[in-house]
Amino acid sequence: MNVEILPKDDGFQGCGTICAANEARFTTSTYSEPLTAFTVGWKDSEQIEELLNFIAPVIPVAKRFEFKLSNNEQCFLSETDDIRSIGASFKRVEFVGTSITSRTYNKGLTVRVDHDDVAGDDWRERYVQLLLQRLLRNELRRAISALEDNAEFISASYVWGSAANPDSHVRAELEAAADITGIRPNRIVIGEGAWDLRSDSYDAQNTAGATRAAGLTPEELARKLFVDEVRVMSARYQSSAGKSNLLGNKIYAFYTRNDIMKDEPANIKRFVTPIDGGSTFRVYADERSKFTDLTVEHYSNVVLTSKEGIRKLTVTAS
């Protein structure tokens, strides 16, 4: 993953420059309750947060916490002794596995806004929205990087041309994952490039079945593959080479759920420490005579809690 190094917030950045937030400048006098409340009701027009939660669902935790690495065998446990005797307690269910002590990391960005460059009454909200989208894009890159760095031993390469059956290849990977872990991956994220190659492959075959396959929506493809959901990712970020696609010609199949608990089996989770009555983000507004420094911060940690069963497909054209 290409990492962008932001300048440190030393108080001398020019207006419009986004820099890494400096914790020493966060005080109760600069904390903005109205702008923090704005982040709670804010809707992401680019749907970055929705895609992030699809890949790495939110798990609320304290700043320092302990979790267990996922043990997929727990999904198949069954009891015949769940009947309670009079005066006795029910059998206690405990999650087993390796306990890991971890923490959420304080992440944030600051932007300086010159008062001569603002117009309207909502300029603070608009700049806060800009920082929110950038922070979420950073988190999305971390989630993809977690899958990328740990799926290399169960990856496969396919050529999708006029003689290929792309959906059959994906189905084979899902079945292979189920044979290893006993759990079929329930989510698939497809890079924009891979989705286009799938369509091109079926378009070139000129048969009734291929035409129907080419026209499937992600929702229809999910039903065909017996997974909960399929998402196509077209998100991009600025890199030294220009605009880079986050996923490109790659496909990932994995298992997780939005309502997952801290110790339940899943491949990937995003641990988040809520702040200020349940808000994920906190906003500071350092008002000066000629400019305002706006800072958005949050606490999170994207963790691959199980490497088993993640499937990575890299596809190319024939």
C-alpha cells in the first residue's frame, strides 16, 4: 500500500493544507460540540463508510481491549446438555482461542481555513465533511491492505476471456474456502477492473446463458453464488502515479457480519472506541482572528482476526 506522509501540524501550515493532527493542540476550549454532532447525522455521499463497514464491520471497544483470534470450530459446536436442572444454572458458553491484547489508535487530520476564503454559514461543516471522507478513505485502504497482506497463501490467478466462465471460478474459490474452514464466505468485494473483465468475458461469448450472466446485477450475482452480498468497488485515491484504484482487478471473498461481536468468528473487524455519547468522531475548531484550524479525530484499529477462508482472485484478460 502506498502511504502518503502528511506534514505535522506545527501551527505554521498554509491555509487549505491538510496535515496530521497534533494532540497537544486539542483542548476543551477548542472542542466543538455542534460540529461533533454534525458528524453523527452526516451522510457520506461517496458511500465510503458503507463500503468500509461491508468489509470491516464496526466493533465498539474501549481504547485498550482484549479479543480472541477467531476459531471457526465454534460455529459448529452443539450441545445435548442445554437442559437446566431445578435450582441449577444453564450451561455457560465461553469463547475459546488465543487472547490478543490490542488498542485503538488515535487518528485525525487538521485543515487551516483562512477567513477571507470562506462564504456562507456552513463552511465549517463543509470542511469537516472533507476531513471525514479522507479519514474514511484511509480506513478503507487499511481494510484492503489487511486482506491483501494476509491472503497471499490462498490466492489464485484466472484469465477471463471468451472461453472462460468467471462465475464458476468464483464459485470454486468459495467451495475451497468452505472445505478448509467449514464456513462458506458470505461476502465478496470485486474491483471495478475485475467486474469489467467479467462482463467482457460473457459479452464475447454471444450465447443466451452468457448474455444473461453479463446482465446480472451485484445483488443477482450474490443470489447465484449463495452469498449474502456482492459489492463492486470503484473507489480511488491519489497516489504518486495519479488516481489509483483501491482494488483494480482483484476479488476478495471473506466471512464477516455487521452485527458481529468482539469474540465471534469472522475474518476481519474494525474496532472503534466511541467518544462523546456514542459518536465515532470528535471535532475541534481552533478559532483565530484571521483563520480557523479544524481538526477531526477518531479511535480505531482494523484487525484481521482470522486468516482462514479468505480467498483472493486476481484476474487478467486473455
